[in-house]
Amino acid sequence: MLTKDFYSTILSQTFSPCGNYLIAGDTYGRISVFNLSKIVQTDVVLNKEDLTPRNKITINENGQINSLLSTPSFLLVGVSDILGYNWKTIKSTTVQKPQPDWRIEIPNRKDSFENADINVMIHDKEKNHIFIGCGNNNIYVFDLETRRLLKTLNKHTDYLHSLCNNGTDLISGGEDGVVNLWDIRTYKLTNKIVPHSNEAVARPELGKWIGGVSANEDYILCGGGPKLSLWHYRFLTNSTVFPINDRGIHVAEIHKEKILAGGKSRLFYQMSFVGEIVAEIAVSAVTTYSIAHQEHPFNTLCLAGSSPKIDVCANFMYKNQQLSLY
Amino acid sequence: MVKEDNSSNIKKKRKLANPKTESESDIYKKVVEFEEKESFNRQGSVDAELYFDLCTDIRNLLTEVFNLKQSDPNSKKLKDIQTEIFIKMCLIKKLNRIDKIRHVYGKETLSTEKQKCDSIKLNYQNLVYELHHLVTETNKCLAFKSKDEDIELVPFEEFMKEAPEDVSKKFSNYDENDRDQKHSLRLARLEWELMQRKNLAQLCKSLIEEQKKLEQDLVERKEKLNALRPLLMNIIDSTKPLQEHLDMSLKEMRVDHKLAYLLPDPLYIFYVNVVSYKSVNGLDLTVEIVGEEDEAVQWKECGKNGNFLEEESDEQEQEVEEIVEVKKRRHRKSMQVDPMEEKKKKLLEQHPLKVRIQANLPDGFSLVVFYSYQTRLKIITVASETVLPSNVTGNCAKDVLNGENLLSELIEGDTGLESPNPITKFQIKKVGFASFRSLVPQIGYAYNWAQKVCGMDFLNKKMNSDEVGGTNIEKVLKILFERLESRRALAEQLQLLEQNLLPKLPDCIDYHVNFVCSLTKWCPVTYQKYCQSEFTKMLVEDELVAPSDAFYALNITRGNAVLEALIVIKNNYPQDVPMFSLCIKYNGVYHSDNDDEIRDMERLLNVDIGDKSSSLLSIQIARLQSYFDVYLETTDSKVFPQTVTFIRNVSGRNRKKPLKYCNAGNGIFTQ
């Protein structure tokens, strides 16, 4: 019998602070909790139960879970509001209907009769701030301590896909095809890149949207409708266009001198800054929407997207294990 | 010797002389008599002495002669002596004669004595023989066993008690050692026994007569009863007009019920259950028993049910023989009936009666199901046909309404292609059939539910024993009618689809009305073709489709964009939603394996359709058309001008298209 699980799509993933659990949020408004500690052991024979969620929590039956954020004491779930769940309730398999400990409501724009999606959440650990990229074109900054809105950044003309904090700046990419750079201290728009206006990276048949942004001190990585490309931070000029075969980038990240990228492609790529492909990982998903990685307590890279399966790589080079939502 | 000869001569002379003269013979006779007397009176010993004396005298005389001759040869004396000697010789002769006669006489006496002795001996032997005979006779007598010894007599005490006194009295002081008394007691007891037996025999005779009388009585009564039947029939016949007048169909029912008794047990259970369920719930259902009544009567009489096992073993023996025979006659085998064939035929024997059920739907569509009982395989098989109203013309529609198709998987996984009886496997193997599946066209489908409604239960993994019999009837009939209804609805939809028309949808369903795209093709495809298609891979890999399902191809076009859909319709439509696999050909080939939007469309169609009404397929196709419009208009709005209303053409991290229709205002599509 064909069930809706067959068509489930995972949009967000995160690890618990201890690193033993993987939490995945899907389009049916559910979060699934996987126990990783057994899966990463290479000498253990796994049965089906080990590879399926130890528990599932339905957060919102009518909306998809676009983003998840792990903080030391709470799991933040982005639906139309930000819901804060105590880790205990998440890990518990006995609680019948887990309730959030608190929620932060997103101020609605007046002309919209829809609740805004929370597409991306990132955590500034130093200040204990969170940056929220929303479906209503705004970026909100909240103090996690007081849960008060600190600032609204409203220069995007379409909804946000991706955010990145490199310590000094906040980089945001959205459906409008613009990569904005904001100063964290002043929350002022300092600069912007418009990749789809650059002929070398533009792919008009796929659109102008930016699905993923990432940055370190020297480079900005972005991709989406336009090809995945690396830009100089200082000069905002294009330095590398990555030669990968995709029909839209949804995930792009600079990780330890390597570029991780995935999207509408059956491969997930690991590349060097100059554009050499280091590794290609065949993924189960039609489109990769989410990656999550950690080094402690064990090296894990989890790739998920439009598939009920999550691919787990221990060495970031090839698929070791496959988790399944059902 | 010479002398004897002489005498014999004399005798002869005498005999010859006899007839000549009487006197002469008399002389002879006298002489003979005299001589005989003489010899008789003389003593032999005296004669012997006389003879010896004579002989000595002769010798002496002879010596004298000799002496004389020597001294004086011419003496006178010689002459005297000679005379003397002659006299003496005559004497000897006389003696001889007497002796002879005496000898004859002796012989004669000896022979008479001998004869006497013989007769005495004979007498003696007769006596000995007689004695022997008598001894054996007595032995026989002694050995003789009288029948009376075998007769069981009443014990002595009882005899004394029950016999009349004049018989028993004399034995009141009976002494066992007295032979005579013992014998007479025995006689008396035997006589008493005889008397009693005679009495009993008479009693028996009288009882037998009584029995005969009663039997006759019975026969008479039976005849009367038999005569009653035509009378009753007459009465029933005469009530017919009244029945007709009152609209009662008792007669047919009676006929049917009479047949029902001839049904094999499983079919009988089913018949009774279904008739009673029908009469309670007032379904439009016709139940009939069809088949040869006579055969069924025969079948019932043979009681084939009971001695089936024996036959089986007989068969095995026969088989051995047959094998031997076949070996012998191998070269002639082709001429003869193959024993295997014969056995195959035997195995597939059906009960002559079948139960026919006709379920009618309002618009002239009806389903006819024949239930038959496989007497050897011991299972119920089902054959079915459908009566279609004349307006059903489409091929797909007809296919869907095909009887076998209709009944398949009434209950999940019940295709009827496997025998529910675990024994069947071995039975068909024994006679050399390949598989039960291959027999299905011949004998019909062996659905599990068919066994269940007939109260047959097999040791099978899936069945629960408490679901047997009557309780199932209701369930199965309900499912059957639901299935009929949904199939009819499906057929209607398919017929329209074949003409590339979208069937009319129920009013309560929200859907976008004004499609720009249009249906261009609807046709059935084979399972193989379905599996070969690239975009059905996921469903096939997950084993969500089975060869028993129905497969169709649908094309929707708008401009130069084509949407190809392969559709699986399960037998239990609409419980299991028809599954769509989509492929859009526009600027490339996109399907759920390389495009999220198409995957999302499939999700909405296959698992998110909501209400499962019988027009589900049409609803799905209507939705699909709107999805295609939205897809094209959001992807390439320059080529495909916007005709639908939506707020955002994409939203969310996954850039979802606004496929969901919302009946607000003029109708709006959201994500």
C-alpha cells in the first residue's frame, strides 16, 4: 500500500547537543528522532529498527518544517512560529503529545493572509542571538535569552532561502536572487551580490533564486538557480564557477577548506576552492535540501531531501548507512 | 505189469461183453461182488503172509526143479512140481487181484473221508468269518454315538422340579450306579426335552404368524400413505390459482428447496445462508440451483463423500497395475486412452449441482456467479459472467466489468489462483498437472472468500477459524455489492475516458473547472510495458504493483508540452487509490525521480486525495489536469499565459508549486 511516507521530504536536520541524536523535520510537519550512536559503530549488525526513528513528533499537521536549530538547552523548530522544545521531551519516547516549552511568534506582514514560513535559523553563540530567514521576505534577529525581537532586516524582495554568519557579517540569500551582506553590529546592509546578472553563472531557465550561501573571512559561496560560484569577499568578484551537474543548488557550505554542495542532483559534491571535485556521493533524494554534520562525538555527515531516506557518511566521502523515516 | 494189463483187458472184455448177454453180466457182477466181498473179508496181513509163504514155496520148488534137472532131467516128478508151481502162481495171481480190489476200495473210502473233512473245514471257516463279522458289528455298536448326547438337557434338578410327577417320581431316589435306572432317567429326560421343544416350536410358529400378520398390516398402511400423496398433490395443485391470486411463489421455493437437499454440504450451507440473508435484507439477488437433478440424486445415493478415501487407496493399487500394463503395452499406448488423462478428468470432477447467484444493479448491469463444488479437490470454485447494459461499449470498460476481474481480490491478496486447500497441491502433482493456476480456466477460481461463505475452513496461514460460515455471508455480500457498484462507476468513467472526455464530477468536490490542457489519450497497457517504463521504477521496486492490477496510459497535452501518466488501478478500487506515475515532456523529460514538483504532484494524487468515492479516478484526473496547468504556467509563463490564480509561484525551502486548489473567490491555488 502506497503511504504518504513514501513521498515524504526532509527539509531540515540538526544534531542534539550531545551528538547522539539526529533530528529531521519533514514536509508533513513531523520531526523524527534517530539514535546515531549505534549506527556509526561499524562492527554492529543493524536491523531495521535501528535505522528508523526511535520516536516521531507531529509538530504541525498543516505545515512543513522548514528549519530546525539546536541550542544547548532547546530544540528550535521553525514552522510558522518558532517553537522551543526541551531536549528531554524530544528524546523521550514515552511523552504522548509533546508540547513546546515556549514559542516566539513572527510578526505578520499586513498584506499577507498566510503565515510566514521560517525557512532558515542560525545561532550566534557569542551573543546568544538567533537570525531567522522568513517566508515574508524579512530577516529577524531575536535575543534567545529574552526571546525579544531585536531587529528586522527587510531589504529582500522575496522569501529567504539561506543565511550565514561569518563572525563579522550576516550573509543572506533569497528567492529574489540577491545575496545581501549585513553588518552584525549595526544590522546595516553593507553590500550585495546579484549572481544572476553575471553571465558566467546565470541559468535563466532555472531562475534567479539563491538556494544556499556560505562564507568565511575571504570568500562567499552561493548558488541556486545560478551556478554554484565562489566570490571574493573584498572585491565581490567571481573567482570560481564550480563545474557540477545540477538543476538548482539548495545546499552550499564552506567547511574546513572544502566546498560542500547539493541540490537538484543525484550527487552530492565535495570540492576544493579551485573547483576540483574531491568526492561525489550518490544520494537517495531527488533534491538534497538539508545537510547536517558534526565532528564530536563522531564524524557524521547526514544528507537528506526529497526522499524518506537519509544518507549518512562518516568520512564525508561516501555513503556508509541509510536511515529511513518508515 | 503184464498181469495188470491182462486184468484191464479182462475188464474191457467184461465191459464189452456186458451188453451181449444178461447172464454173462450177471456172472461178472457176481464175480465182482464175490471178489469184493472176499477181499473185504480177508485181512491184508494174512494175505501178505500167504504171499510170502507162496513165494518161498515157489522158490523151494524151483530149487527142487533145478536139482532134479541136474540129476535126472527126465524124471516124472518134474511134471508134478511144475503143476505145483503153476498152482502156486495162480494163487499169487488171486492174491494180487484181491489186493487190487482192496486197494480200490481203500482209495474210495479215503476220498469219501476227504470230502467229509473238506465240508467240515468249510463249515468251520464260515463260522470263523461269522464270528469276525459279529465282533466288528459289536465294535461298531459300541462305537456308536447317539445324537442324544449332543442335546443339551435341562439339569437334573430342574428336570425333577418341572417335569410332571408321574415321570419324575420314580427317580426320586435315583442311584447313579444303577445302569438301568440311569438309562431310563436319560430316556425320561430326553422325552421331557422333546416335549418342551415341541411346545416351543409351536410357540415360534404362532409368533411368526403374528409377525406376518403385522407385516401385512404395515403394507396395507403404506399403500394407504402412498395413495395419500397424489391426493395431497391434487390439493396443492388446486390451491395454485389461489396462490397466484395472492402472489405467492411457494411452488418454486419448494422445488428449489427440494434441490437444495441434494446439494453437497458446503454449497448447502452457502445456499441456506444466502437465501436467508437475502430474505432479511431484501437485496436484489437471485439465487438458484442449476444442474442435473438426476445426477445429483445418484451422487447423493452413492454417498461419494464417505467412501472417498477407500476409492483413493483402490486407485493406488490400480495405479500400480496400470503402470505395469503400460510398460507392457508401450508400443500400443497411443491407441489407448491415457490412464493419466483419465485420472486428471476424475480429479476435476464437479458436483452436478451448482448455485447460481445473480446480483442486479439498477441500470441493467448484473453479475452472475456460479458456485461449484470440486468433489475431489474438495474446494469451492467460482465462475462468473457479467451481463452488461447495451450502452457499455468501451474496451477498457468491458475489461473492468469482466467477471473474473471483478471478483479478484475482493479481500486483499485473494486472487483465487491458489487452492486454499493445502492437499490440492499434492493431488494435482500426483496426476501430473503443472499447477493449480493452469486449471483455473477449466474449473474456475478458488477464492478464499468463496470457501469461507460455504463454511469450509482450511489450515491456512491467513484464515481465522471463527470467521467460518454464516457470519461471512453478510460481510462478503456487502463487499460484493460495494465492489459491483464501484466497478460499474469505474466502467462508466473508463468509457468516457476512452473517448477523451472527462467524466462528470460530483458537485461537492472542489476542483478547478477551466482546464486549458486536454486529455488526448487513454488506453490500457500491459504489466510488462508498465514495468519497462522509466518513471514507474519506484512503484515497481517497492512492489506496490502486481500483475493482477489493471494498467492504463493517459496523455494530457497543452501546446507542445505532454504529460504522460501511467495509472495502476487495483482490484479493490476505490479502497486502494489508483496510483499515478507521471512524466512531463517539456524542455526535457521530467518525472518523480528527477523532479520534486512531479513527485509532489504524484504525492497529492496518490496519497492525498482525501475522500474515496467511486468517482475517485475522475477526481484524480481532474486534479492532474489542473496540476499540469499550474506546473506549466509557473514554469514558463511566457509560453503558457496564466489562467489560474495563485499568490506565489514558488514558496518554501523546497520551492513548492501552488498545486493545491482552494475554493475561495474565483478559486485560488496555494502551496
